[in-house]
Amino acid sequence: MSISGNGRKHRSARVTEGVERAPHRAMFRAVGLRDEDLRRPFIGVANTWFEAQPCNHHLQRLAELVKQGIRDAGGTPIEFNAVPANDAIGMGHEGMKASLVSRELIADSIELAAVAYQLDALVAIGGCDKTQPACVMAMARLNLPSIYLYGGSVPPGSWRGRAVTIQDVFEAVGAVSRGRMTVEELRELEEVAVPTYGACGGMFTANTMASAFEAMGLTLPNAAAPVAPSRAREELAYETGRAIVRILEAGIRPRDVMTREAFENAIAVAAAMGGSTNLILHLLAIAYEAGVPLTLDDFERVSERTPHLADLKPAGRYVMADIDRIGGVPVVMKALLDAGLLHGDCRTVTGETIAERLAGVTFPENQDVVRPVSQPLHPTGGYVILRGNLAPEGGVLKITGTTKRYHRGPARVFDREEDAFQAVNSGQIRPGDVVVVRYEGPKGGPGMREMLVVTAALVGQGLKDEVALLTDGRFSGATHGLMIGHISPEAAVGGPLALLQDGDIIVIDVDRRTVDVELSEEELARRRAAWTPPPPKYSHGLFAKYARLVSSAAQGAVCIP
């Protein structure tokens, strides 16, 4: 017996067609698929649902709506799950090592499912930070007809008459340690800062990546801004399910959309919105999967020509819900397009160009969430790449999060994040210091932990403009201040951070794009000759495997066999 398929079953016919596939059909029938379902194309619904965190808690509901849309459009949805980490819950302990590792694990899981079940097309659903680039990395790697759906962000909480986010809670920890806030006030804030489900509400990493993917044309129009608990988000889920069947019929594939110009659009929109430095790490990784040449210098080049328009947290006043209120990310995109700062001829997954999508968008009046291009918050988007004898391959800074352009001070060196936090929390860091957190890179961590507990504590103690921080780890999108991350090569492979000692004088010059230690080449060579690599922190299992395969942050920290 055979099940007569149709022309859209490009791959799934391999597991449903012909006499020899009777055993396969028997297995599918056991889970409720009927002849009609087997005749339709198999559309994978890659979900990153997880019960114990708000960013992805609601994705089960969105997946059901996606599946209904697929069925109504003539496809057979096949949902599967990939395990996400939550960055906020992972902060400050071993759990943060899992965050970046989860990006690779999720991408691998999606690839594995698509091959194992010979899926014809894919809807990938993300929420928390790493789930989003992981989904898009898998889309690029597989190059099946695909579309991305973001779960949306949480509305702000309210505390003593002001809007608050999880950023405020992290910074309040530092305020308590300095006596600037009571434990009782912290408890009040903790109870209201995250009022419901959804990803962190500021222009942190989750909203940065969602905005970038909309700018690349990988989603439906206006897919980034609607908050998680909204009718608009549910409608997007259903329509995304319907859209993937049309995308399959049209034969549009992710690499048709992921051109170099599309990556430049993503960088420009993220820069205009004051986005997270994690964008750099993740777009480099996605470009690697898509086979598109992209380097650190491309981020600074595009950022330099792009004005900073959106007044969003962590350094600004508003959150993503306010972007939604004034018309969504298309408002920012149209402002850039009209100024000649966006490639309008880039194709989207649904077939139209970026310019065609934005044709009906007008810039909203009587609001100050997004500035016009003629009156930006800052003249440039703020992504800066620093190099010098401490960062030969580069380090990353977001200058829209700080007013400081120069810092010279003594190094306070820590070999792990916990030690740095303890020093900050106990008041050991003084104005003028340069906090150095090393052996936290992709290999050394492993997993390149975010330093939000450290950076937020410094901000909460009132030291944001008094100190600097260097790390081969990375930062949360909620970080602001003179904080330079992704320093490469990392300490674990003998990068210059490994040679620093307490008291060494470090000079950061943003205008010259340099980060150096005032040591002679002879002294650095002497220290290098005496340096020995530390033993691996994990000898077997997932983290050991990751540490062996992962590349430099300057390459996106991708795992290269």
C-alpha cells in the first residue's frame, strides 16, 4: 500500500510513501496520524518551551496556535521540544555556563529532528536569549523553508510609581550591599518586577535578537514588539503557521533571505534601538551557519553610520511594550529606510521585499520613544570594537551605555565571576579600578558566562562611571557602563588577559578604539613564558565536549568539528 502524497512533500515522502514504508506509517498511525495527515507535508514546529521560567513558559500555547494555522493551510504539524537555559536564572553561578552551550544544543536538536523525521519545512519558536539565535542557526544550517516566531516580552512591572524590569532587581542587589536600599525594599521590588510571562522587557538580548530577525525578514511583519500576553501575539502565532505552508509552496529558503545585506539590516536596526552586545556573538554564529562572510569590524562599520533612535532600557527610559504602543519595530525600520540606512530590496521569507513591507508605515508623532533620524539620542549606534595588546582579536563595547570615553587605572584581577562578585559585594572595588574577570571565555568558562551580577552590582553601588570592567566572558543586554567583553584571544588559550596581575595599569581609550596594559613587550613575553594553562574545569560530558569544539568569541563562539 502507498499513501499518495503531493508536490509539497519534498522530503517527508521518504518516510510515508511506498510499500517499503508501511512500518513507518504504522508508527505514525500509532500517534494519531491518518491517511490525510500522511499525504500532507510535514511541518516541524521546533518549540523551546520550559515550565520553570517566564520567557518560554507560554510557548506551548503559541505552538498550539501555530499547529492550528498549519493544519488550516494544508500541512501536518509535528511539534518537538529543545531544552533551553534561562539567563536570568543562571546568573552568578554554575548555571550560566549552560546558557551559551544551550545555543548549540538547541540548534543541534532542531537539525537532528529535521533529519530524523525528514521534515519538509520548519517553524522555530524562541523566547529567552539563546533560544532565538539557536532557532535561526538551525534554520540556516538546514536551509529548509522556514519561519521564526518570537514568544514576545513581558510588560514592565510597577514599583513605587515607576516602571521596572528584572534589570532593576539585579542592580538593587548592589544597592543593598552599599546601604542604598533596604532588604525590605528589595523584597517589594522582587515581587513586582516580572509580573507575568514573557522575555525580559527592555532592549536586552531577547528583544535585540527578535528585532534583528524581523529586520532580516525572517518573521512575519511586526513580529518582535507585541508583548507575550496579548491577542496580537496569539494572532501572530496562528498566522505564522499558515504562512509556513505558503513559504513551502513558494520554495523560499532561509539562505535566500540571509544575505550579507540582510545581516547589515539586522545590525542597523539593533544599533538604532540600543541593542545588546550579544547580537555580535549571535549574528557571527548565524552568518557562519549561512555561509555569509561577516566580521567584528562589520558591526562597528554599520553602527557608525546608524543613529541611535530608541530610548530603551538598560540605559534609556522605555521598554519593548512602548515600542509596540507606537507601531512596533517597523517604525524604526522605516525611519532608517527613508534615510537610506537600510537595504530595502532585501527579500523576506514571505516573498515581499523589506521596502514593500514598510510601504504603509508612517513615523508616529507626539511620542519620544523613538526619535526621528534628524534628532537622534546619539549620532551612532554604539557598537565599538576595541583592540590593543590586551585584545589582539578584539573586544566589544556598547558606548551608548556609558558617557566615559577614557579610563586609566589599576587592574583588579579575578579568575572567575564568583570571586569578582564577592569583591564587589563586600566593597573591595574602589573608584578608578579596572575589574578584570578572566578564564570565563568560550573555552575557559566554558560557556562564556554573562557578568550581569557583577556589572549590575557595580551600577547599584554607584560605581558605573567610576570603574571599568574587562572580561573574556560576555554581558547581559541589561549591562551598561564602561564594560568591555568578548576579549579575544581568551585567557584559557593564553590570551593577554591571562598575563595580567593586580596593580597593572590598564588604559581604555574609546576614541582611539584601544585597550592596553602599560607593560613592555619584554615583560609580556616573560610572563607568557612562565604561564601554564589551567586544567579543564570539566573532564567529560557536555561541557567538556563543548570546550574542545568551541571557537573564539571573535568567530561567534561556534562549535567547529
